Amino acid sequence: MDETQNPAKRAKTFQGSEGVEIVIAPNAGACFGVVRAIKLGHQAAKRSKEEAVQAFGPLVHNPKSIQELESAGVEIVNDPDEIRDGTVILRSHGVKQEIEAEFKRRGIKVVDATCPLVKKPQRIASSLGQKGYFLVLVGNSDHPEVKGVLSYFGRADYLVTYTAKDLERIPTNSKVGILAQTTIEFKVLDEIHKAAQARFREVVLYNTICDATSVRQDEASILAQKADVMVVVGGRNSSNTTKLVKICKSYQPDTYLIEDKQEIIPSWFTGKKKIGITGGASTPQEYVDEVGTYIARLIESGFDMVIPEPDSTLIEEAYGTD
Ligand code: SF4
């Protein structure tokens, strides 16, 4: 999916007093898979009466979202054996199929929050396994998404790698199917695909990369080159958020990572004319917008540390109602 086509997400710019401009990157904040997982988590909590609602592993890498889910009654459980009766929610990047089957066997109700873009490589892996292909999965073997996809392949003749050289370990007469972890860079997949074409008798490529991460990274680099200061909103435990910080810092050393608007220090913005804001793919968009509104109020108050109580009309004044 090309997220830049999503009309719901557009750059938000606020022209504040003293000519200060606050710009939020067009796709800053949660991808649709994360939005869906959070929504399914809250819906499951609302539906359940007495029964336990548990998420297998953190549903999203954002401490604030996790706190909200826990307050709503969703318990985060990391060991599948600790999942009790009731409902279990499967995380957006999927689980091994045997774990899901075991939950069902034990009579636990499964709410599948696996992102549709992760379901796709799972389905393709299963088909490649049945047709006798050697699977090359381009990605990180420790990542839960990769472990999940491999479980659908269901055979031992696979390779998980980031480097074309590793293809030398596969017999040249193999027919090879190539899949990608959703968050890898296209150039890595392309390099391995080209090397595979030169080596094997038959190669089929499935580009299963999701562009949510790359779209946010491209926007962050463009914004950071123009801004006098950058604020990145997201979990410190989120790899896509910390990557955004790294990219922004390479263009704008005055880059700050925050999980919540309360962490903002007013002096960051003293004398700055253009303030850029972005957020990781695991950060709900409203958190990013809240930060924009908060900074706008801060500037309006003359960088006074005492911030007036939020006024719901300010968001509309600052960013419009769309
Ligand atoms: S990053 Fe892409 S694949 Fe992962 S949850 Fe978001 S939309 Fe789905």
C-alpha cells in the first residue's frame, strides 16, 4: 500500500506568533496495522465481561498505548503457556501457527490482530512449502514476524539472510522462492534477488515489503533538512522510532525523542523559526498531534513553563478540522 495516497494523512502546518512554523510530517504516527491492532485490543476488552483478555506479547511498541490497553483490561503476557482461558489477541507482526493452533486447542478465543501485510508472506510461505521451493526469507531470524512466517513454510530447506553471499549455501539446482520481512529495505531484497537469478535454475520473487517505515523515513529526512529543531514522538523501545531519530539527527542535530508531551523542554524551541515533528509507525497519530498542539500553546504563551489547560478548539484553529 502506498501510504502517501492516504487522503486522511496530510502535512499539518501551524503558523504561530513571531513567524514560527510547526510542521507535522504527513504520515507521522501509526501505520494502519498498528491502528487496527490497538482497536481490536480495545474492542476485545470492551466485549469481555468476566473473562480475561490477554495480548500475546506487546501489541505495539509504544508504552503509552500499552498503558491505555492495560487500563482498559488487556493483560500483556509474553509466555504462551501463561495464557489462560478467555481471549487472546495476536500481535500485528504475527505468531507461529503452532502457537495459534495451541490456543485454539485449549479453547481460548483468538482475536487475530496480525496485520494483513504480514498475513500475505505467511500465506505465500505456506504455498511455497507445499510446492517444494527452497525458501529465502530476507530479514532478521530473531524477529517474531520471521519466526511466524517460517512456521507457515513448515519445512527445513530455508535460509534467512541479509546478504547475497549466503546464497552459496544453497544447491544451484534448487528452485528458489524469495520473500521479505515487511520492514526491510528494498535495496537489500533487490541485491539478493539479482544474485539468486544469476545462480539458480528457477527464482520467484514476492516483494512483501511494507512501505510504512520507508515513507516515514523519507518524510523525516526531508523535514529534518528544513527544520531548525525536530521532535520525534514514539516509544524508546520501538526500533522504527529510534531509526527516525537517527535519520533526523544526521540532518538536524537538534533532534529530541519523546514518548509524551510532558517531556518537552521549552528551551528547545527558543529562537527557532521552523519546528518539525514526526512519529514512528507504532505511535498513534493523536499523540503526535497532541505534541504539535502543545508546542503551539507553548509558543503562544511566550515560552512560559506554565501551559494553559488544553482547549479542544485550538487543534482546529491550529491545524484545521481535516
Ligand atoms: S509496519 Fe506495515 S506490516 Fe507492520 S503493522 Fe504496520 S502496516 Fe502492517
